[in-house]
Amino acid sequence: MTDIALNRVPHRRSIAFAQEGLGALAIVALGAVGWFLFPDDLAFLTRLIGLAFLVLSLDLVTGYCGIATLGHAALFGAAAYAAGIACVRGITDPLALLGIGIVAGALVGLISGALIARFRGLPQLVLSIAVGQLVAALANKLQWLTGGSDGLSGIAPGKVFGIFNFDMYSRTAFLFSLAILVVVFVALSRLVRSPFGLMCRGIKDDDLRARMIGVAVYPRLVVMYGVSGAVAGVGGALTAMSTGVVGLDSVSFERSAEVLVMLVLGGAGHLWGALAGALIFQIFEHIVAAANPFHWMTLVGLLLIGIVVFAPKGLIEPVLTLAHRLRKGRAS
Amino acid sequence: MRLALSIATDALAYGMVLFIISIGLSIMMGLMRVVNLAHGAFAMVGGYLASYAIRDLHVHYSVAILLAVLGTIIVSIPFELLLYRRIYRKSDPLIQVLMTIGITFFIIGVVNFIFGPSLKTIPLPALLSGPLDIGFRSVPTHRLFVIACGVVTALSLWWLIEKTEFGIKLRASVDHSGMADALGIRTEIIYAATFALAIGLGAFGGVVGAEILPIEPFYALRYMVTFLVVVSVGGAGSIMGALSASLLLGLADTTGKYLAPEFGEFFFYLTVIVIVFLFPHGLFGRAHA
């Protein structure tokens, strides 16, 4: 906490957009690499971006607030189902569907946050799992609404801005997702450096001390959970639109565990860590799991154990240390 | 009446299987404070070993149980030495969750690589298969066997923890490991012994419960949540807690499946949320400092 207090207090009431601008450019550059080098894999890359939203959203609660959750797919899945159902029932404008996803995700986020953020440690973990499983059970059993175990299919969104059609090569879906990722990433970079975001970090580092200086801890965590739900909702709605189906896998426990692995692989507590984790994990999964799913599980297991033992702060940490050292070297 | 009796036998047997497997996890979480999500993976290893012993080595069911328990403990020793020791009594649950999920994935991958990805049956001996007439009705003998196993496990654990010197040392380490250390109790040996006991119980439960929770490639993932929920509802480290939580959740689940099959899981998790919300340390748990 002292580290943050000394080094990261914003000097002015507003911060320049330079850092966010660089981040946005970097994402666009990465997207361009995907667009030009792998034009046949755009559908996969679109799915990757959809899940990247969920990892970012998990980072907000786990990385920035210190809430250990194994039920985060509930927010993603609820939004995906909400957008999918709305689309099947006649609302086809992609932006409207995105809005529906955001609202649904935020609502589920606020509700589960209100339950989960009350506790710490084991009760918190178990509550998060139970909330996730509850949503999964509902999605499975409300067959008339969600399609149950067959999944919800026939989602055919209309044209983006009335011009760009969702084509079978996922070109529109990819660009649309990438554009929204840039917007969300910039917004989140601002959020985590705002006084609110910094206070959430403070709560994560030492919630007792935060309480002692008069911070209302619980409401902040619930609000952050709501924001996280909205971000997960973006991902859910985009995935529903781009793939055209919503299955039970989008609310499953495995999905929740998987995104936690991605987050920790990249580095919790950094937005770039979340993105890097999502990117690296899914590309590897795409290659290895296609060959043999059990080898993939062994590999992920070894990878996780390796991260916890050797690099508990994720892959982003060495990069950050290097950048820090370079900056220091230049200053001296 | 007939339906009520079926529900009662099934719920009791299911609850006992949950108890035998989860009590190991509960003791581990009470003493070492490790949220061991890989507990189900060790139960699965036990099931695979027993299945292999009976079907390929043609040994008797009782020998297979013994082999499975000992084999699983031997398999678990390197994990304890290299990995679990690092996370005993660490306060951050995230690290524990990640490491034990990693161990689970690793075990699933390796076990299925060795034994093949298919459902493994553990054939019952003639004595245990078939129904048993208990006067006014006949019930499956295996169900009664499982219930008996659960009762014996609960009683012998109670005796071990309350009446033996090991139990005294164990309880001392749970209450205050630093103080126990200072008084000359070798806590790392207590930890290792408790780990072996917990894994052994998990493997035992996995084998005798194979009729109710079938041994399949994703067993460890499928029941991971269930075992954790039992411990959390009952309260970590409490035999009474684990027993009552297992029976309660077994009853809730089985009744739900009989009476309202379309919403069984929903009510199960709703019950869990309510209980954990009202009793964050479980029904019989204590708050740890």
C-alpha cells in the first residue's frame, strides 16, 4: 500500500491520455498482425477477443480487489444468454444487443458481488463457486428460454451501423470486437488509475488498514464487481453475436477456472497481464488441444504449478521489471 | 412409504460416500489450511488403481481397496514433498487454488494417458452385489456396505483424534502450530501423516463410492466443487460438521433428483449459498485467527 501511496498518486485531477493512446495503438497493431497474417483464423481470433474481455473483467475483481473467485463465467454466460435470447426474439441491432449484454452482466455482477464481497478466504471462494453453479443450473434447466443442453442457436444479428454484415469469414465480427476492445481497454486503464481504482488496490493490499482510515470497503467492492460484470457482459454479448450460438460451456465451472489460469499466467493486477495471458493461453490451447485434449490438461497443470512456484506474479512481472530498469537507467 | 425408503437409503449412501471422501479434505483444511481442490483427483487415482487391480490383476475386492489406498498414498508423496509443503498455512487462497487446480489437471492428464480415457468400473464381489432382504423390503447390499463404511470411518476417526496421542498432537497443531512446535511436537511430521491419512481416506471413498460416483476421466473436475462445498458447509476440521453436511447435502440432492429432477442442482446450490451466507465458517466450524 505504501508503494502505491508514494508512487502512484495522480498529480493532477486529470491525467493525460498518452499512456492509454499507446495501449490502444498496441492493441490495434496486434489486431493488424492477426488480420494480415492469419486471415483464415479470424473466427478463432474473435473468440479469443471475447474471452479476453472476461479475463480483463476477472482482473478487475481478482487482480485489483483481491477477491478469489471461481464463478466468474456466470457474468459472461448470463450476458451471452441475455444477448442471444434478445436476438432470437427480434432485437437484431448489434449495438443494442451489446447494451443488453452489458446491462445483464452488470446486474449479475452486482448481485453476485453483493453476496461474495461480504466474506474473505474460503467462504468467499465457495460462495463464488455456488453462484456460478446456480447460474449454470438455471441455464441448463430453463430449457424453453435457453435451449438447455442443446444450446441456444439461431442468433443472427443485423448489420453493424446498418452497413457491415456479419460474414462467414468473421471479418466484421473481428473488427467490431477489436474496436470495442480498444474502447474498453482505454476506459479500464483510466478506471484503475482513478482514485476509485487506487482505493480498490489499497483494499486488496490491506483491507483492515483501509477500513481504519474510514474507507467503506464493501460498497466499493460491490461497485467494482458491477463494473467487472459489465466488462464480462461485453465479452459475452460479442461472443454470442460472433459465434451465433450460446452453449452451457459459457457458464461452466471449467470456463471460470480456465480464465483464472489465463489471468494468473499473464499476471493479475495488470490489464496488460490479463490480455497477454488470454492471448498466450488460447493460442497454445488452439494448437495443443487440437492434437490431444489430455496432453493439453497435463501441460496446463504443469504450467500452473510452474507459475505458482517460480513466477507467482505472472509473465508480465519480468517485463515490467525490465521496463522499470530501462527507465531508471535513462533517468540517471 | 416405498418412495420415502428409497430416497432415505440412496440419500444415506450418497451422503456417506461424500463423507468418506470429504472428511480427508476437511481434516487437511482444518490443520494445514490448504484449500485442496486436488482431493478429488486423488480419489480418482484410487478408483483407477482399484479398477486396474481387480480387472487386470484379478485380486479380491478387499485386496484391491488396500492396494488402491496404499498406491494412492505412495503416488501422493512426491506432491506433498515438492508442492503442498510450500502452501501449508499460507493465507492467500488464490495461490492454493491455482496450485491445486494445476495438480488436478496434471493428474487427470497423466491418469488418462496411462489408463485410457474411458469409464472404469470396479466389479463388486458376489457378497456385495444384489439385494439384501431386511424384513419388510429389500435394499441393494452395496448401499448398506457403503453406509457401514461411513459409520466405521467416522467412529475410528473420532477415536483417533480424541483418544490417541497422535490426535492430541494433531489438535494442538490445529489450535496453535507455533506453540505446538515450541513444545517439541514435530509439526511437519504431523502434517505429513495427516496428509497421508487424508489422501488415503479420499482414495478409500473413491473406491467404495464408485457405484454412486462413477470413476470417469473427468471425475476430479466434476466432483471437485461438491467435496469443497461439503467441507465448507460443515466447517473445516470437524468430523461432526463433515458428517452432518454430507448427510444434509446428500439428502437435499437425492430428494431434489427424485421429486423435482429438473431443478435438483438449483436447490442444492441455493441451500449451499444460504448456509454459507449465514454460517461463513460452516455449521460446526470455528473462526481461525
